[in-house]
Amino acid sequence: MIALGDDVRRLTALAQIAGVLIIGTVALGNSSAWADPPGPGHVVGVNPTTPPTDHCPHRSATPPAVDTSEVPKPGATTPRPLPLQMPPAGGPRLSTCGVVVADGMGQPPARLTSAAWLVADLGTGDILAAKDPHGRYRPASTIKVLLALVALDELHLDAPVSVHRAEYETEGDSCGTGPRGHYTNRDMVTGLLMASGNDCAMVIARQLGGVEATLGKMNARAKDLGALDTRAASPSGLDAPGMSTSAYDLAVIFRAAMANPTFREIIGTRQYRFPGYPPRPEIPGDPDHPAYEMVTSNNLLAERFPGVLGGKTGYTDDALKTYVGAARVGSREVLIVQLYGLSTESSSYWAQAKDLFRWGGRAPRGATVGTLAGRQAADPATPPRVPVAAPASPAPAESSGLFDNSLVLGLIAALVVGGLGFLGIRTLSRH
């Protein structure tokens, strides 16, 4: 009779470890295993209240579109998802797709509906808490912050500009521009940030060399800042093929913008007298369009939420509600990002923003789960330069970037075979 009890127990434990590693490897390496299966009441492409993200459903690509806004034009193709960055920008704790909170922060506010959010210290760049910080989502009009950064670098704000018909007829929110109006680039950037004017965005894009040249400059600036989850596909934030950002990236971009005194002044403006334009001759009986008092679309600023410094809103059918902004709470300037969210009967999106600001303001000193690593420009005339990690190789987007599956599986196989060999040697030695 051969006494195999100890060896069997060792081999059983070895097999259990191998099984756990194999399951974990498959879950990490196959993006289809990360997607949340539709549950009760879950509609594909529509955000349920407080959508789960722990299994990284948006690690490499944005949520499914609900309309045709991202269907490529004839002859064009949808850009591939941006490469995944491992380790993630901002620190290893930001590799999570669930909620990560710094010590001493307590629980996040209740009734948050955003699929992704982030709370940080604007001054130090310390990230205090986040949910799915590197998940890919659509920015909607929050991408106008990136456009404003490029415009403030390149345009003379007091230079006069005209407005073309295709620009003042652009779909979506409008500054109220019109033909033969007398405008400056300052009016355009102000209308871009205060009223989220898509007409102003297109005028700025023309000043920067056209839509394609502008997108190239916006994406180069995002890369320069280390915002590697971001691809601007339209200057205004209207959904277009390949559009992408993350909570981390928007925080980095907004923090860089807030280091520019002109941006900080404009984003914190409640009212601005925006120029009008004369009657349009092609419209019989068209009245004069006088200058008017433009009011910010940022409700927190309009309602004078205590300490608010400014922020940028966004919404499209595919992006849902988005927001990035900052407020002084106590002795800290708190920066927040909200992506892919909703207002509900019991919790408006503005109420959720206020809760995040107040919660961030109560964070203890030294609290951090990561950092907004992008360098900020103290002088707006000198664009910030950030060393950017080498892009990931053009591997299929399904790769998790965390482990090389073949290597891990090979090690597991070697471990199991080695264990079997060990048991065989021990058994033969007892004959």
C-alpha cells in the first residue's frame, strides 16, 4: 500500500490554484468576459441608474450608440479604439473599473447615476476618489474645454471674425450668431464655454485651419497632456465615429485649462453681453437681432453655488449627461468629472455634482488614490509638455493589457506538469 495522502493533498491544492489562475486569466484577457450581462430593466445603450462597471464593460470602447450619429460616412471607417495604457496613467490604483476611494473619505454620496466619475484636488492634482476612471465614454460638449485650450494658444482674442452660414446653422446649442454680425474671437471662445455654442465651435475651427486641422490640434494637445483615452472626433462634441474620453482625461484637461488665467476668467463668468446682428435680407420681415445678455449654462455658477469656480456641461443621446468643473470647498479647490449620467426624480445631475464637491471638500489632507500626472502650464503662452509613454502596440482592442495570456497559461501548465512529475517521482521512490 502506497501512502499518497500528503502528495494528493499537495496536487489537489496545486490544481485549485491553477484553476483560479486560469479563470482569472480568461476574465482579464477576454473583453467579452468583462461586459455586464443585461439584467432586469437593463437596456443596451441606455444608462441604467448607477450602472455597474466593476467588470470593465467600457475598458476599450464607449457604450453602444443609440442612434446613427456615429455611422461612418460612405467610404470611411470607424477608427479603432485607442490603445490601452498599462500601467494606467495616474497610478496603479486607477486600473480598477469599480469605485476606488482614498482612506478617510468614507462612502461616496448616495444616488450617483454616472457610469464614471472622479473627484480630485485641483491644486495638488491628487485624485481623492473615482469610479471607472479610465473607462472610455463620450465627452459631449465637455470636449469644448480642449478646443478652448487650443484656441487660447493660437488665436488673438480681440481679432474680428465673420460667421458663415454653415456655422450659424450648425445643429445643437447656439450662441446666436448670424450674418454680418461684428464678432471677435473673444466672443467666440466665451460663447463656446458659457452657452456651449456649436456655432462658435465651428467658427473657431475655421480660424484654426478647418475641422480636420482643428481635430488634429486637439488630439495632439490631449496626447501632450497625457490624456491618452481621448480622441476628439468633432470640435463641438457632437457624437462622431471614434469620439472618446475618460473621467481621468477630462480632469487632466480641465486642470490644464484652469492654469490659463483667461480660461479661468471665462469659465467663471455668469453673464456676458454677446453681439447681435442685423436683419437677414433673405428672410422677408426678419427683425433686427440686438446684442443680448448671455447666461452661463452651468447651473452651479448661475445659482451661485458657494465657491464655484466654473465648469462645462455636455449632453447628447449617446453621451448622456456629462460635466467637468471645480469649486472651492473649505481650503481645497475640488475638481469633479461626471460621465454617462442621468437626472432622476430623486437626484438631479446638479444635486449629484454638489454632493461630489462637498464630499471632496471633506477629504483629509494627504488623501489620494492617484495623481493627475499631466503637467500644467503656468504661462498660457507656453503649452505644457508632458512625457507620454510609448503607445501600446496595435494589438487587437480585446487585449486587457494586464497580462500576456500565453505566458501566464504557459506558466500554469508548467506548474501543473511539474507537480505531476513531483508526485510521480515520490510515488516511484516508494516501490
